[in-house]
Amino acid sequence: MAGSERDQVTGTPHVVVVGGGIAGLSAAFHLRNEPVRVTVLEGSDRFGGKLKVSEVAGVAVDEGAESLYANRRRTTGLIKDAGLGERILPAGVTASAIWSRGVIRNQPDRQFMGVPCDMEDLARSGVLSEEGVERARQDLFLPSFDRDADVSVADYVGGRFGKEVVDRLVEPFLAGVFSGRAEDLSFEATLTPLAKASLRQASLAEAAGALVPVLAPGEKPPPVSVATLEGGFGSLPEAVVRETLAAAPGTVFRTGAPVRELARSADGWRITVGPAGSPELIEADAVVIATPAGPAGGLLGGVPGAGAAVAALDEVRYAGVVVVTLAYPKSAFPGGGLSGRGYSAYRVPAVEGKLVKEVTFTTVKWPHLAGEVEIVRCFLGRFGEDRVLERDDASLVAVAAAELAGATGVRGVPVESRVSRWQDALPQYTVGHLDRVDRIRASVATQPGLAVCGALYDGVGVGVCMATARKAVGEVLSWLAKKGDAARPVAAAV
């Protein structure tokens, strides 16, 4: 039965969510207590997008995203509302190090997203050469740089501190978060708090210092409040679906339902699902598009008046990522394990010429997973390195294991391994990204009952994706309320 037929009988507005990643599932969850009927359409054979968990050496380990910031209501609110608050587990060790100039080094204590605050602290870290440190000191004496428009991270941070700070501190951070490159990524969109602080400070080091706590001599910065879920973060999608259905049994979740076309209808929207030879038409009063830029632009391409959004979406590029998960006996590592090193991850600057860009000691970061084996996740792939995804599993495991051995001294081969490929995993927040997002949202806002959400708008983290879903739901509910008021007969004057 088509959606419009049932709605004509019940009068219940029908909201269709296109995309079953965590943003789309969150949108359905936020609609669970509203007077609407919801259908979620996912083209692949499973829900969850980049969230997935499976076992390695008998341990449930995430294949994609594994954590969120635990001290932010907008990032943990949905999890707690879904009754999963007791499953939130804090990280044990969150400190990160840098592989730089041949060894793993502690990153400077006082820094913001790789941008240093304290030049003496920077010098002690050994991450930069003496020449690099001296160039970084110039930031304190340079005149302020006016920004009339968005610029790249490399241009702005490099102009203040020099190229070494960008290459060995900031770029590795951005590669971990966005799989991007500093010469492409937007200073305003990727280092937003710092960009705002820089408008109020004479130097960029002072701007970064305003964003991090002042430390007493010898004091370490407080740990970052990071958490995961018991059973793996990849268990979240299933839990969100389950809790949504518990509150709203009429919600329909469909996999294997690729949406081919979106068009305006007399009363709302018409969604074409399935193969061209046997299309299925679904009518909706409102639609939430929770897909990456390419599919979103394809759907909006058939909507009159959405050309500005289509053009902006077409500008967004994506980077692929490979996660190679390795399991070793504890005895394979010098010292009998990975604990006690003071950090649970290290990043590798691109200038080091390695394929692995970041390594996480999973059983150190998440103590509840610690046991007879050490689990290590190795991340490969930066923007423009899509050929990495084309390598076979054996080649990727061999490269990851060899580079891990060079950094940590681990001996022998892993007892088990897993390769997870994520094609088009992360949108690139390139120069002009904030304006691009404004253009998309402004164009979509002209379409009645239509909203967008996902990683390409306000941040790539899981918590932020869930927050964009709440925003999109608010927009469609506001439209449905206005539509309902317009359809309601006006009482005659007495």
C-alpha cells in the first residue's frame, strides 16, 4: 500500500528518511514520539553506515568509528534517551603521541588540535627540528593576519608558525579526523574554535592558549572525555532501531531499498525506490535526506529550485579509509604489552613517507577489552590515496604490521587480522566549506518539508551527525505544523 493511501485514511503525516546511517537512524529516533509515520530507506544491506563491529581474536572491536565526546549532551543525549546510558564506558588512556623524525615522541602538552601554545613545551617535545622551533617562535612577533575570506589550514597556520608545525603536528591531526590534507582543508571549518579565537588575539599561539587549560610546572593536561559503548560503538545502530520500534512500532526500516528519484507531488513528495524496471512509488509529506553529498545531489537534481544545493553538493569531495586491525600476544611487545607507555595512539605525519597515518592501541584505550591479546587498529588512507583501498588484504596487513613493528618493536606476526575498507568515508571540509553548507541549507529550506543531515554539514563525529539529525527533524516538524495549521478550517466569527 502506498504511503499516501494510508495517510489519506488516518490523516497521519508520513515522513521518509533517506539513508540508514547513524544520522538517518537518529532522525527516525527523534521522530518516535511525534504524531507522524516514519519510513527509513537504506540502499545497502545493513543499517549503521560507518558504524560496524565484529570480533578479532574473540574480542568485539569496532571496524569504523569507535567513540564520541562523553561530556557533551548533544553527543550523548540520544544514547541516554535510548536507555543506553549504563553502557557508556570511558576511555582509559586518551593521550596521543607523534611518530616524528624516526621515533615516537610525546606531543606538546599545551596545544589545540596540533597548534602549539607554549614554545618551550614545543621545543622539549622534540617533534620539530631546532630550525622548526625557531620559525614557530616568530608567531609571537608577527603582526596579526587579517582574513577577508576562508583560507587553508596550511596557508594560515603555516604563515604564522612555519611549515614544520603544519607538517608534523597539525596535518597528522587533520589526517586522523578528516583523512584530509592541510593545504586543502578550511581553517574556518576544521579548526573553528581556533579561527574564532584568532580574531581576538595578536598571535595564533595566544589564541590556542586561550582554548586550553593553564598547567603548573610538570602538570599534564586533563584527559579528554572520550567514551564508547559496551559491545562496541558499532552496536549503536541496532540499539537505536530497537528503541525506536519500541516507542513507535509503526516505524518502517528497510534495507536494500535504494532511492532513485525524489520529486514534488501535489501534497508533498514522491520517492522512487528500487530498480528502473519495477519501481516502487512512496508518497511522503516530508523527507529527510541523510546521505553523503553525491546521492543527495542526485536526488535534488530532479527538484526544481534546488539547483544551488546541487551545485554546492557537487563541490564536496570524499576520502576513503582502510582500518587494519591486528591482534598480538602481549609477549610480542617489548615489556610484555602496550600498557605503561602513557599514550593509547600515535599519529604519523605524511612527510614520514609511511602508509599508516594513525595507530590506536585499542586494548589500552578501552581497558574493558584488555585480556590475553593486544588489539591494535592501524588507519591508512588520506585524500587522494584511493589506491590504498584497492590493495588486497594480505598486502595491507603486511604493510600495517611492518610499520607497527618499526614504531613499537613488536615481534612476530599477528595471531589474527581484519581489514575494513570504507569507500568515500569522510567528507573533505575544503576551503569555503562553511559557505558551501550555508548554500545547501538555504536552497533546501526553500523546499517545503525537506531537510538534510549527516557528516558533511557540521562535523564528521558521530555525536555531531546525531545532532544534525535533531536539527533536520525540527525543520520538518515545523513545516508539518504550518501545513497542518493551513489545512485546518478557520472558525466562523461569532
